[in-house]
Amino acid sequence: MIRTVTKIEQLSGSPALPADKSISHRAAILAALARGTTKIANYSNALDPQSTLRVLEALGVAAADEESLVRIAGNGLDGFRIPCAPLDCGNSGTTMRLMSGVLSGMPFASRLTGDASLSRRPMRRIASPLRKMGADIQLTDGYAPILIEPVGALRAITYPLPIASAQVKSCVLLAGLFADGPTTVVENMPSRDHTERMMGLSVEQTGTKRRITVEPGMDLPSGSVSIPADFSAAAFFIIAALTVPGSSLLLENVGINPTRSALLDVLREMGGSIELKRKRIEGREPVANLEVRHSRLSGISVDPVLVPNLIDEFPALLVAASQASGKTRITGAEELRHKETDRLLAMASNLSALGAHVDELPDGISIEGGHTLVGTSVDAFDDHRIAMAMGIAGLLAEGKTTIVGAESAAVSFPGFWEELEQLTINN
């Protein structure tokens, strides 16, 4: 699908944001492992969390998609059945990595597959700790498909995370449910903490070091869960409101988990006007309404310590950097090369095509902002976040910007293009 976006004069309103993908994945998996029925309100309808539901259903979990919620009937840690076909994770790395942890403890073999994009993403990062736990997990040259054979009880380990990765952390913690003793993950840099929040795990923190421990066979709670709006999806509208002159947007019920929302700190340091209203806790997650207004942004050097907690927001942030006065420099973001596409290369290529002054670095990007963008044809690289970032850039560029592969946005935000169009005001 090709989408054409034109420069606009103003944005105003309150976009309907999708539910948080990361929390949706975890809520479904934990509900399936619990005993009893869990009602998940505002479950994400994006493609990735739907892949998680399909995988769980293939394992014998009853998941009913009702009008405003998903109802999952959990049968406990031993309630999965043998799948009769490979488990298709679609484009979802979260599905594949988290379910690999769960399936490593099952008394049956399973095979996880994915689409072409997912089959290019590295899986050794989960295979290594799972093998230390005694799992029999076989990769295909370091990638999917993944074959997992039964081994009985896994070994309890203490695993220092070599990279700040919530997916690796969650994979090990889920596998720890099937170990022969307490399993501990040690992280030196914080990553998304949704899993430990939802499981109610013990966390010991000393400075930036965190030790998260899971007990084997622990009872997981069933009940009711409400999913907040996805901060990573909100990020594109935050950037749009900050960069399009005269704009003002209200983003409601957005998850502002501190391990996810470092973008707010970065944008405020750049001079962005972002106010948090009605801050509250819902389902163990902090939530707020965000009021965002057009601001004059200045370039900064982003602290590498913040990178793990804004890794998914970088495509949006780079659009903001192209509009800021002065230079914005981002390093320590080599992980962006291992997403749905090489996001450093994709963003450098697209922004350069639009006229931005970009230097691609081995582990980041440097952008000299303040240069006029001019519409042209850009590529989404089959990556939802690249597609949406280019949609926002198109609002700022002179003339028309054509986004090839714009349908990729549906992976995380099925209604993105419609919401963008409804918010546009041409005077």
C-alpha cells in the first residue's frame, strides 16, 4: 500500500490510541498460565498481540474475543496441549521470545516459526540462557524457525543480562516457572518491567542493578486486567504535536511506565511542552493524560543510559531531531539494527531523502536539525515504526511525501492513518 501525506498547517484533537502491545502480550500469556478465567479489557487488536493469542489457542487455550475484552480460560502451568502444527508467531518477536521461555518447560516438542522479517531477527540471545537452564532449543543458523524438545524440569540459574532486553528477561523469568529452584535475572541497566509487575515478583535494587527472582510453580493470579494506551504509539502523535506549528493534542489514558517513557525526559530536555494530567495507577501500571503543544526544540546529545527505555520511540524521536535547532546525537543504540529492519539505516536513508542532514553512526545517528524537508518517495522497509515515522515527517515536508509499504503500520497501530487524517486541520 502506498500512502501520500502532505504538509499541514496544524493538528488538533484527541487521537484514539491503540492498547499497549507489550502489556497485552504478557497479560495473555500469564492469563493462559494461571488457573481460572481472566478478562483482559482493551486488549490490543494489533497484529503482534493477535499472534500471541493464535499461538496460545494452538496450545489449547480458550481465548474468546468479545466486544470490549478478551476472555482467557487458563488451565495452569501444566494446561497446554501438544500443538498439531508449527506455532506461527507472524511478525512478533515478543511472541516468539516469550513463548520460547514457556515452551522450554513443557513435556512436549514444539516448533516456532514466523514471517520473513521475524526469521531475520536474532534468537541466540534467548537460546543462550535457556540452554544454561538445560533446555533443548535448536535454532536455524541463529534464527527462527526454533525447535524445542522436552527435557523435564529446567535448572534454576542466576542470569546476568548481557544486554538491556525486556524480551530476554521475560523469557528467562517465564522459563523459571518450570525450574527446579528460584531463578534470578540480574540487569545492570533497566528494561521494561511489565513482566515482573504483572507477576508480582521480588525485585531487589541497588543503584541501577536489579535482581528479579521467580519461584518455580508459583500460582499466577487470574481475574481482570485493563490495558492502557500504548506509549510507543502515542510517541508519533507527541512528535507531531511538538513539531507542527500551532498544534495541540490531548492523548488520553497513556501508559507512562518509567521503564518505557524516557522519551518524555528527552523531549522535555529538548524544550518540548508536555504536561501529564490525571496521573494514576491502573492494574499495577502508571497511566496519565498527556497534553502536548507545539514547541521550539533544540538538539541534544541523548544519554546512552536512556536508550533501552526509548528504543521503540527512536524513529519518532529522529523526526523531532530533524526539526530541532542544532545537532542531536544518539549513540548506544546498536540494538536498532536488529529490529523488524535496520532502523538506523532505514531512518538515515529516508530522512536524507527528505533533505535532512544525517550522519549514520555504527551505534546511532547524528542529525543537524533545522533544514527544510522536501517531500519525496520513502520506503517503510516493512517496518511499522518506520512507516509511522515517515507519516509524521510527511506532515512537515514541503509538497507531497509518498510512503511505500504504509500498510506496515497495522502491525502495532491498525488505525494510524485514519487517526492522522482526522486530526489534520488545513486552514
